[in-house]
Amino acid sequence: MTYSKIIAGTMTWGQWGKSLSKNDMMARLDHCLKENITTFDHADIYGGYTTENEFGHAFKESNIRREAVQFISKCGIQYMSTNRNNSVKHYDYSKEYIFWSVEQSLKNLQTEYLDTLLLHRPSPLMQPDDIAEAIIKLKKDGKIKHFGVSNFSASQIALLSKYIPTTVNQIEFSLTQHKAMHDGTLDYMQLHQIKPMAWSPLGCVFKDNTNQTLRIKKQLDILSEKYQATHDQLLLAWILKHPSGITPVIGTTNLERITQAQQATKIDLEIEDWFLILVASQGHKVP
């Protein structure tokens, strides 16, 4: 499976963010393709189970060829919403629910297949053999092309992979949240050729005003001049440097920042600069 080097995350396109109109979504679809961002990341729960439907209407009117883009979606979270009769947030990975959820995503996105289906979060009650049975049938029926997970640890992937191959793990990863680099998660994915994707790739650098973020911004100020790059471009370039081949999933709906994110793929940080940024985040030298 080939994904674009930057993935457009759609979580904030709808009610959970900017509440973009159909025309606004179409404009962003066109802009992303212009910038060679062809992969769009969804989840059934986004916008309280509404964003996929809104995106689907925009995509249909955009006249973009389905073969020119890749759609990722996630299932499994039963969210408390006006659109679901749930008494508590929970996870459901029964065969019946996976089938039903995928059918809903296909209907909402107005497509005949998902390029990749991800299990949104691991459940303590998941039955790997049941999941495998569902995924095998969905693939056989042409409803999904590839299968992966999101927010899974190395051991959880290993358990599931005994029954069904896993090709993707979408995890939280950024300069300010990089535990996957030290707890074996990225090592495992690299060893087993599982594609890492990073949600929230900018971390809390622009959200929090702490000693950590102040150190990071100070270091980025210095390197911005050297690389002629913005802070967010350097943060993305830092992720892209990792040998596991992490693909950032960006959440912005701002056209200029979408362009800047794509341009970050052309930045090759020097090794010492990569470690300078890491040290700024950690507040101490590496061991």
C-alpha cells in the first residue's frame, strides 16, 4: 500500500473542529491533491458519526477519481453521541459490528472500498480470531484492501498478527510524545515491516507554554534560519527522519499550513540537528 508522505486527517473538518461546508471541504480536497497529499484519514466516530458523511458528499461533487486518493477509516469505538444509543464509551470488535461499521463508512464516504481499515483502539475484550474472520471476509468481498490498527502496543500487535497480518499502526507520536521510540513499539513495527503513522505530530509545542516548549521553540528559532523552514515544518521533518518511515497525519484545515506540511518532506535534518531538537524536548543530553 502506498500512502502520500503527508496524510490529511479529517477529524477537525466537521463538527469536532471547523464545521467546514461542502464547498470548503471540496476546496481542501483539491488543495491537498495539488500538494500531492492523496491520503485522507477518517474514523467513523469523527463529528459524532457525521464527518464521514459530510466528506463523502463533498468528495462525490469534487469529481476527483477514486483511484487518485486513498481513504483510511477506523472502527471499534462505541462513542456516546446523539447518533448512538450508548450508555458508556466502549469498544466493540465483534464480527457483526465490524461488518456493520465498515458498511456505514462505505455508505457515508460514497465509495465501494476502503484502502485501509484500522481498529481504532485496543480492547481488553477483543477476540483476535473473530477479528481475523471479519477482516478476511471484508478483503475477499473487496470492501477493504488493507488492514491495520491504531494505538496498539507491540505486544497487542503481536497477538493480533498471529491471526491476521497487520500492515499499519497509527500512534500518537511527536517531539513531545515519543515514547514509542523507546518502548519497543517502533522497533517492532520496523522489524515486521508495519507502517507507522503519527497522529498529533506537532505534539503540544503550540498548545502549552512550559519549560519544555520554550526550550523547543528556542532551538527551532535557531534552526529555522539554517533550513529556511517554519517551526511546524521542522517538527514534521524531525518525525520524517526516523528510519521506521513514520507518516505524519496532519490535522490542520488551513491551506497555507497544508502546503507547508508537504514542503517539510523535502527537509533532511542533519543528524546533530535532529539530536539538538530531541535534547531540547528532553531537557537533558541523551544517555
